[in-house]
Amino acid sequence: MLDRTRSLRLVLVAVSGLAAGLFPIIGPLHVAPAYADDDDDDEDADDGGDDGDGGDDEEAEDEEEEEDEDQPPVTAGGLYTLKTYPQGEIQRPLTMTKGITEVKGGFGFDVSNETAFESVGASADLRYGMQDNVELRAGFKGIKNFDLFSAYAAFEGSIVYDLVDFRAGFGLSHAPGSTKANIPIGFPFRYAPKEQVAVTALETAFSINFDAKPDFTPNVGIVIQPQPIVAIILHASLVIPGFNFKKDNAVIPATGAIQLSPNNRLDAGAEFSFGNLKPPDPDGDGPLEAPKFYDDRFMLFFARYRL
């Protein structure tokens, strides 16, 4: 009996010792799943971080795409839409984009020497983009209570975009005792060496008259734009009837205008015009005083709108 008891004790001691020896090994085995869970959490966190970064990248790309919808201000092909039409005069294209219409109206007074404010006048102009880089245009202007007036209708198409066009049309001019019809031909040109300055020329080059020889009618202008909202426009023409370059046969009408553009659809301003910068010398041998270029002048107030 004592032998069995001793044997049982020896077995319990051996098992206790074995358990004590295995504890350092068994302990890590029990906590090993905790390390595995941490690794899984880290992987999940990494995955979550990657997803978050990916989401941020996608959102950034979406924002860039949304910004690209409004930039640049010129649409594909370099054509402006009504929404992106420039506010500054110099930045505007020579021809209207397809579907855009521009209307202009004006009213003014004769401010010539000794007859100031005794007569009135008015003007109206229309431009319509028939196709991209092709426009139709028409206009009318009358002064001195419409004793003098002119009207025209023309086609204009781009030869080199925003640099030079071709224009042809039909014109009608009236003065007391005379009405003339012609076909004006021009090559409207604009060159801007700087953002604030542009040179224009050849809106008309010559005109083919129905009842006389053709006339030489070149013109030149300059646009000064200190700010997008402000433009100063100077313009002069040379008219030589019948291509006859003899002395005193030239007529040089000129205009100067200041234009304000509060937005890209509306312009308003005032135009001061002179009938002839080189008036002819008086006839006869009497002591008549030669007229001054500023004696014949007209003031026009205008507004222009695009739709």
C-alpha cells in the first residue's frame, strides 16, 4: 500500500515538473493568436490606408477633371463660346463663333462748327456667326438728320485664324443729289505685339463701283487696352476716288472712340468722328480761310451686346 502511495506521488511530481518545464513553451503558443490578430489588424489598417489614399487620388483627379471643364477659356479648336468670350477688345476673335450674334446701336449729334446740335444721327450694326470662322454682317449709319447715310451687308471668313480675314459685300452711300452702290473688298488684319496694344488694317482695301472706276479705300487703326474693361480705338481711312492719286483728291475720314466693357457681353462708349482730316483748299482767288480738319465732326454714343 505504501509502495503504491509513493509511486503515485512520484508520478504527480514528474507530471508537475513536466508541466513546469513546458509552461514557457505553452505560454507563447496561447498568446500567438494575439500576435496574429495584431498582424491582421496592421494589414487591415494598411489596406484601409491604401484605400484612403486611393480615394484621395481619385477625388483629386475628379477635381482636376472638373477644373479642366472650365479651362482654358478657349474651347477646342481655339473658338470662343458665348460663356468664354473675352472681355478685352484685343483678345476677341476677328469673326464671331457659330451661333453667336452681336448687335450694336448708337445715337448722336452733329457737333461741327456753327451747326453744333442742330442735327442728329444714328447707327446700327449686326454680326452673326454663320459657321465657325465665318460671319455675316450688316450695318447702317446716318448723320445730319440722315441727309448723309450709308448701308452695307457683307460676308467675312477667316484666312488665318485671328490674324487675317477676307471680306466682301454690298454697299450703298447717299448724299444730297447722289446715291452710289459698290462692292467693298477687304482683308481685315490684326496684329497684337503686346497684350495692351493691337494694330488693325484693311477692313476695306478697295471698292468696285457700279457707275464709276474702282476706289482705293485702305484703312488702319490702333487699339490701346490699359485694362480689360477699357479700350481706346483710333481708326483712319484713305479714300482715293477712281484710283486717281492727284493732289487734293484724297479724303481721310477718322474716328476715335473710348469703350467700356463691364462684362464679356456688353460694351458701351462714345465715338468722335471727323469727316475729313485733309479738307480741300477753298476755290477762287478770294481771301477765304482754309477749313480745319476738326470743323466737321460728329459725336456718337453706342452700346453693343452679344447673345
